[in-house]
Amino acid sequence: MTSDGTDPKAGGLRRLAVLTPEPGRSESVRARCRSQLEQSRRREGSTGQVAEFAWRVLAPVVVGAFCVFYVAVLVATTLRLEGLFD
């Protein structure tokens, strides 16, 4: 855009009609938006509880299982190398 206001696109923008919302329709849209926001808040609460459970309970269980598996493989490999587990 030039500083003197002679932008060729400015004329096209001036010709656009200004839209004003219909009062009845805008209220119905607001009501639908509010109801959807309320539903998402309710869903978020239950989803948050599941995520909290996953992080507090399932994550340590999975990490512990991998550690146990790793130690078991390490012991089996050590015994196999020593010739005790043939």
C-alpha cells in the first residue's frame, strides 16, 4: 500500500457492502455457541479425569513393565554368556 492512498485495491474495498447481522438470527447463533461451549466444558472435565488417571497410574505401570522386561533380558543374556543357561 502506498502512503498517498492510491492503492488500486482500495477502490474495490470501498464498493463492498457492509453487512449487519439480523438480531433474531444472531441471538440464535449465540445460543447455539453457548450450548456447544457448555457441552465441550462437560466433556473436557471427564476427559481430564481420564488423562489424569493415565498419567498417574498407567504411565508408571508401563515404565515399570519395560524395566522388568529389560532386567529379565539382561539376566538371561548374562546367564547365556556364562554358559549357565544352555
